[in-house]
Amino acid sequence: MLITPVLLCGGSGTRLWPLSRKSYPKQFVPLMGEETLFQASARRLAGSSGGMRFLAPMVLTNSDFRFIVTEQLQAIGIDPGAILIEPEGRNTAPAVLAAALRAFGEDKSAVLLVAPSDHVVPDTDAFHAAVARGLEAVAQGQLVTFGITPAHAETAYGYLELAAAAEPQGAAVPLKQFVEKPDADRAAKMLAAGNFKWNAGIFLFRAADIIAAFQAHAPALIEPVQAALDEAEPDLGFLRLAPEPWGQAEDISIDYAVMEKAANLSVVPFDAAWSDLGGWDAVWRESGPDAQGVVASGAATAIDCRDTLLRSDSERLEIVGIGLDNIMAVAMNDAVLVADKSRAQDVKKAVEALKAKGAAQATQFPKDHRPWGWFESLAVGDRFQVKRIQVHPGAALSLQSHVHRSEHWIVVEGTAKVTVDDAVKLVTENESVYIPLGARHRLENPGKVPMVLIEVQTGAYVGEDDIVRYEDAYARG
């Protein structure tokens, strides 16, 4: 059985702030080890298992994340089948419909496994076994979702009420109804009842069956999404959905648009570990607290603490907790979060408050990831800025000039190939080059290892929009 994985890769990055932000949400961050959640999701939905073979994944993301997606897939040796660029976020229903219509257009018998790209599922074999059980229902025209056996009375998840009792790791069971996120009392009662599962938002179905469900329950979505596909434009290996028809599609989730109305929905119970890492309390729980309930990661030290998460994601910032109880403290170069662990779901309020005061930390990640590498700002003054820049092997920045600033580049790792007007030269470690104001220049890494340099900008204006591009391998404006 051939299965096309569909990875949903958007996100607002609010619940795991400050490590996750709108410009770099949690699926791209190595939260639970060296691999990111996106990479772990792509690896989980690859290869062959139990008579199933996963085809190259289809990824739905936005323009800001397109190069991050390709870079992270390349790092783990997975080639995507297609990367669809959404012009704007319209929730999961239009995204799933776009994937289904594209797959159906290529293969009328296509089977899709749709999954968020930011979940933790440690037992891949158990997950594959659940998918195999779901295929039996899919063959009968069912739309299959996966219900996670609750580990505790959680109020942050929606639930699935099963129409019948489910056997452990058993076959698909008909769904009775969806249940919205409950209060603590309702969650405790559902846990005790035994026939409620967490809604993981993972779906398995034939493309033809989900398209038929949209036609029956959300027909208004068909025309704009099909038009967005028909008018889509290829762009450097991506497929950009047409913005005008896409913007006419209703902003609605797949649950509300179709799943809550469909009569042919079944649930495969999944008893193994799972988490959507929907808050720092979940990260603490999934990270394996020690005997005192402490999780300390990065440059973090805990002294006489209990049930506490201490995390530093800055190599220059040590975080120390003394006598803390039920606290989560997360530090980065530009922001620190300290809160009671019971208030994990209120972290998004911090993001809202920062947005209201115009703080860049609300949405912007300290490292600005680009298709050629990344940069971070080290110091900013009235007429200067200092950056650290890393360029991937073989990558190049655009041929560009600046109207308001000049630049000094000092190479600290690797070798740079530098173009300044008509001159081209190699600049090695501990060497520097000056870029006069207005000069056409380009930075390249001709080597096989990352190249790192320190850039000192001086001038009347040092904003990122002071760039005039003449040539760009990534087709940016």
C-alpha cells in the first residue's frame, strides 16, 4: 500500500515562546534532541513498514518557511514530493483540500496521511502499526483519525468520544462525536469513562473520499482551492498557490468544515506515547524529569529545586534556579520567560502583551534564517550594527548594494569568495574586506564547511530593507 504523507507546517509560535516565535515556530526548533520536530515527523513518515510504503512527502507551508523546510529535509536525506506555498494562512481545511486535490489529480487511488509537523511520537513502530490498522477502514471508504489514549485529565486538548469501547491497539472504532477542550471537571469525568481519546489531528483517507466529504459538507471551498491549484506557479522547486482565489477560501479547520459533519469517520486508538508539545509543561513532562522533578537543559543549573524546568538556549547566558518549586524558566539571548508551570497555557498572553508594546521579541527570532544560511544581530547603535553571519557550503547571497550603509566583513571561520564591483577575491580566516556605500557586492561560500563572518555596518540607516538586488539565486525581490 502506497501512502503519501502530508505535513502541515505553519504555526504562530506562541505557546512555546520565547524559543518558538512566528518567524521560527516550534517545529523547526530542536526541542527534544538534535533533530527538530519537523525532521522527526518527516522521518517517521518515510520508508517502508508492514506492507506499507511511504512516498515522498507533500509539505504545505508559507513563503517565509520554504527554505527552512528544504534545508531541514535535505539535512536528513529526504526529498519532498511537493512543497505547496500557501499565500496566507487559511487554517487546515483549505490546506488539506489542496493536498487532496493535487494528489487525486496525479493518482485517482491516492491515500493520504495528514499530520501536523510539530508532534512528538517516540514509538515509530507503534505509530506505523496504527496506520496499518487504519488502512482497513480506509479501504471501506472511511475517513480515519487517530485517538490518543489519555495519560491524564488534560484541558488543553479536544477529545473524541468513541461510539463503542476500543480494544487496546485495536481496529478502528466509529466516532460518536468531537468534544471541545473541556474544563478540569469534565476532563476528569471523560478520563474515568474510558471511551474518550485525545484528538491528535492526524488523518488517513483516500483522496477521493475526503474530496467527496468536502463536496458534501463544505462545497464552497472546492472552487477557490481548485482555482488556487490550477493557477499555481512553480518557483525554484516550490509550487506557489495563486493568492487571489486562495484568499477567497474560508478560514476554517478541517474538523469544523468536514470531520464533525461526516458520517463515515472512524477512530484508530493509539495507546503509545504522544504529545503535541502544546506548552512548556509538556516539554518538561516529555523531557524526563529527574527524581526531584527537575529538567535542566543547556547552560542551566538547578539548586534545591523541585518540579521545575530550567532551559537556556543561549551559549552566552547561564540560568541558575535556587529553591524553585513548579517553575518554568526559559532563557534566550533576547528574552527570558519565568512563570508558574501551572500557567503554561497563558504564555501566549505574554506574546500578546509584547505585540501590544511593539517589542520585536514577540514574533522575531534572534537568528534570521535565510536560504543561504542565517544571521543574528550582536549589537545595534544609532549609526551601526554588528552581525554574525553563517553561509552554508556552496551558498551565495544576492548581488546587491546599499543606499545608506557601508560594511566591514571579518571572516572568522572558513573561506569567503567576495565580489566588490569588478573585483573578486578569496578572504580567509582572520582576513577582512571593506564594502563601500553603493558598491555592488556578493558574498559566497566556495568551501565544504560553513563559513562564518562578523559584519560591521555603519551608516545613516542599517535596516534590512536597505538592499537593492541585481542577481539572486533564490528569486527574491
